[in-house]
Amino acid sequence: MKNFEYIIGQEAVREHLQHSLALNKISQAYMLSGEDGMGKKQMAEAFAKALLCEEREDGGDESCGNCHSCKQVESHNHPDLIYVTHNKPQLISVDEIREQVVGDVQIRPYQSKYKVYIIDEAELMNEQAQNALLKTIEEPPEYAVILLLTTNEQMMLQTVRSRCIKLSMVPLSDDQIMKALTQREHIPPVRAQKILPFARGNLGRAKELALSEEFEEKRTMYIRILSQLPGSSVYQWTDDIEKLAEDKKELASGFDLMEDWYRDVLLYKAGALREQLIYQDAFSKVAQGAGTYSFRQLQKNFEALSVAREQLKRQVRPQLILENLFTELRRTKE
Ligand SMILES: [Zn+2]
């Protein structure tokens, strides 16, 4: 369901968009920023659906959900709602922007008052592509509405940013996540409670974790590895590295689990209480880590993890990433 009503939390963004609908003051370019899983696309689609709805009266701030147009948006089949696509996974090229936005926007809407463009992962546009887009958002036809979704606003040119209404998605509260998981996804409260600390206010991540059968198993494996790493020999980890490297897609969330672990170790070392930790159920192992690692080395562990994340994005071989990472994590002092 792509209605505003269905969105949990994000009141500030929602109110801004619904308010502009109610006042009929629609800007022509919006930039929605926030992590993956925060619901940027859902928000953009709710807005697009309301803009395009045939039954929405003047001053109405929500789509009807029943008209032909609403049904077309639901099924990703609306001729006036354009999702900009790209061929290379890490790049939206200037040609793609020219073809799908700059050129296309000159054609009037087929059936609606508006023509809405959703550019997801807008940070993947290189400078040329952004400059091409800039011309359109500087002087768009009155029916055009361009929605840029991004995980990294800093990668957008200042000239582009300054032309957009900027809206930021924020982490949800634990209560909101619990409610969404138990009432909407029908996940048992005990299970939902367990993944809650790992979701860090991100509903997308929460759902992914809660629905993943392997999460429990994976978490147990990481606790074993992370508690045994300090001071161990490099050869000890060959099998585990091989196993972890097999599933490249899972590796990023593995890095999340590792980061949470070292965050706990650091917090405990700095005097935090058990209740403040994410890995409360592995408390004694966290405490052991706090006794073993120096503050400086913990800092280096975080740095090593962020290097590993970068390497994963740059398509470095997973085996190599993990070997380098484990080499750093085995050290207890610099
Ligand atoms: Zn409708």
C-alpha cells in the first residue's frame, strides 16, 4: 500500500508533503535522504500516488487508493510516474539522465496533471549527470515533479541540492519498530524484541532481520568468532573466512554485527552497564573482550571495519577483505 496513511513514523517528512498537497503548493524538486531501509521510496511513492490520483479533491492530502490512476501506481504501471533506471550498478550516467529525464520531461503528461520522476540512489549520478539534471530542475515544465532519493546527500552537487526541498528520514523509536514488526508483519514479540537493538531505528533492516531464519544462527557464529579472535593465530580462521566469503550479500550485515560487538566492548570498557549493551546475552564474552583490547586497538578495529565496508563496495574479493580484517582484529594492542 503506497499511501501516506500506511507509513509508520517520519511525521516531519510526511507532514511537509501532505501540507504542500493540501495547499496545492507543490515544489518541482525534492531530495529525500536517509539510510537504506528507512522508507524513502515508500514515502516518494505515497507522494506520487497522491499527486497523480484522479479522485483527490482540491485541498486533499491523500490518494484515494481506488481510482484507475492509484491502481496503476500500485502496480508500477502509471505512464506519468517514471522510475529512472541505470545499467551499471554503481553509476547513473549522463546519457541515462538525458534520455529518461531531460528529454522525457518535454513530453506532456499522458493522463494526469503531473509527471513524477523518482531517481533512487541519486548519489550514483556522476557530475555530468547531475549537471544535466540541473538544467531541468532549474527550469522545469510546470507539471514536472522530480524526487531524488539518496543515502548520501554529500555526494550531490551543491547546485543541485540548493534547488531541492530537502527532507530527511529519521530513525524510528523502538516502540514504532515493535509495533510494525508484531502488528503488521505478525512476528512473535519475543523474536521482535531480540532483533530490536540490531535494527537501530531502521524498519527495513528490522524486517530483514526478523524474517531471516538464519539471523539467530549467524549471530551465534559471529559471537563465537569475535570472542575468540583476540590473540588467536591467523591459520585458525581459514574455514570461517571461507564460509563467510561465500555469501557476499550477507557480508555487509555481518559487518553490522561486528561493529555492534566492538561498540559493546568499548561501552563496557568505558563503564557502561549490562542493560546498555546490544549483546546482553553474551555479556561475559563482551566483558572478556573489554579486558583484552586496549582503547586504541578498539578504535583501530572500527577503522578496519570501515575499510572493509569500502572494499566490499569497490568489489574487492571477499576472502581478501576478511583476511585483512581478521589480521587487525586479532591484535589486542597496537
Ligand atoms: Zn486515486
